[in-house]
Amino acid sequence: MALRFKAKLEFSCTASKSAAKKYPQWKEYTPLLKIASNEVIVAELPEIRKMKLGIVLLSDEELLEMNRNVLGHDFYTDILTFEIERKGTELEAELYFSLDRAQENALRYKVSLRNELARLAIHGMLHLAEYDDKTSEGKRKMREKEQEFIDMVGAGL
């Protein structure tokens, strides 16, 4: 699928040393994560003209530590989404994924790790588009949107 940029997207994807060691193929996921993120920007954030997005791949323990220290939550999670700054038509954000949790979810839901990572990127971007999954109705809407974007990204998942 060709990238459709309405916004200027400055994208980076990095991995911690421990995540990179355990998942040496992590760089292969970068193009997919960029495409999945961009699809949500185009469809759900049409007002954004310039976006700086960083995705950081971590281990379970690293993301748990972040969850505890930054949000005060003492539980494992697969993604943390942070809106750094939003000024008019510009947005800066960071998404933090647990590769361990993503791998576990992929096995649980019988999908590829690529599929699960694309879903996480989409999920984080939907949060930036102000979707909320704190209620059962919100979760349902978010899951529907995630699947819609997974279908858009499609091939190789």
C-alpha cells in the first residue's frame, strides 16, 4: 500500500538494547508501523499537517517500570501512548510498545507479530485521535476501528 501523506510525518522507531537483543528482527517492522500510523493520521486526524511520531520498542519489564514511574500503574501493558505537544495543526507524540506482550498477544489471538504490532500502532494513534477504551462501548468502537485499519494495511499481516 502506498503512503498517503496529508500531514508531514517525521517518524522514528527505536528499540531498547534488551528488546533488540531478544527481537533482532525489530527493524523489519518499522515500515509497517509507519504505514499503519499514517493511515490513522489521514483518516482520523485530518487537521494535523505536521506530526512528529516516535515509537519505542521495549521489554515487558521496561514498559512495566515506565507504567509504574510515569503513570503510577502497577501492571503490565502492551502500549503506552503519550501526547507530547499539540499546537494547532502540529502534533508530537510517542508510543511505547512491549515486544514481549505483543508476542504473547499474537500467540493468544493467533495472529502474526507483525499484525499485533500494526494493531498497537493503530491503537496508540486512535488514542491520539481521542478514542477512549475505558468503557465497554469505547472498547467496542476502538476494536472496530483497529480492525478497519488492519484491513486497510492488509498485506503481509
